[in-house]
Amino acid sequence: MTEIRIITPQSESWGDFQCGDPRIDRKLLAEVEQAQKNLVRLHGLYEGDQLQAVISLEASVLQAPTEVIAKLGGRERVSTLHIEVLSVRKSAQGRGYGRTLLRHALRQAEATSVNIGLRTVSLEATGESVAFYQAFGFTAAQRPWPDGSWPMWFDLHG
């Protein structure tokens, strides 16, 4: 049975959790540090007692290229639920866990968008994952950031 729950960062052995992409593994460890400071929430998908996938969620201000901001009404600051990391344990990839956690994040954002004024869900995708997020309705910027990641957003009011 799968279950999604908020993770207490100290409850997991993070060195054992690897998705196979060192960039994402490093980002996850940075998010664990932020969660220990209560700056982000980690949501984990468990199969029994084993953590299979993690997503980090943070209320933030959208940082995006000018053309993105213009498409969202031209505001300088757009409130967003930011996903810094979506990571699936390498041995569990291809089972739909990433899709399940992304749907969970979108439901969380839609449920609270009116109450806290969220406008978007945002993330920075790797080149390999852009199509995955586009299948959920995310839009990619016209060009990547200098580090090669692609700014992407989902318009909650679109």
C-alpha cells in the first residue's frame, strides 16, 4: 500500500536514498537541510515502510524570465508553490511514484491557492524531465537558466 505523508527530515537515512542523478541527489540533501530549519516541507511517498519518492514544497515568489512573468499578468512578483526537488529512488523508477507526488503537489496548490494567494506552481526541470512536466500542463521558458535547468510553471488560474 502506498501512502503520502510529510517527512520529518531526521526520520530517514538520506545517504541511502539516491535517484541516479547526482545533481538531484545533491539538491535533495540541500532540501533536507532546509526542512530541518522548517523552511520547506518534504512529502514522501512510502510503499510499506520504505520511502520511494520525495517532493519538496515551499511557498515562494516566482523567479522566472521576463516573458514568463508577462504571460502571468505582468506582475513583478507572482506567488508560487515551488518544487525544488522531485526525486524517485532509482530502484523504484517507472512505477508512477513521481506522477503520484506531482499530482499531490498540484492538489495541495489548488486547494490552498485562494486562501493564500498562490498563482502558480513552479520548478526548474532538467533537460531530460521537461517533457514529463509538460504532460501535466507545465509550461517551459523559451530558454534554460545558465546552469542548464529549465524554469517551468503551472498557472493555477489559467
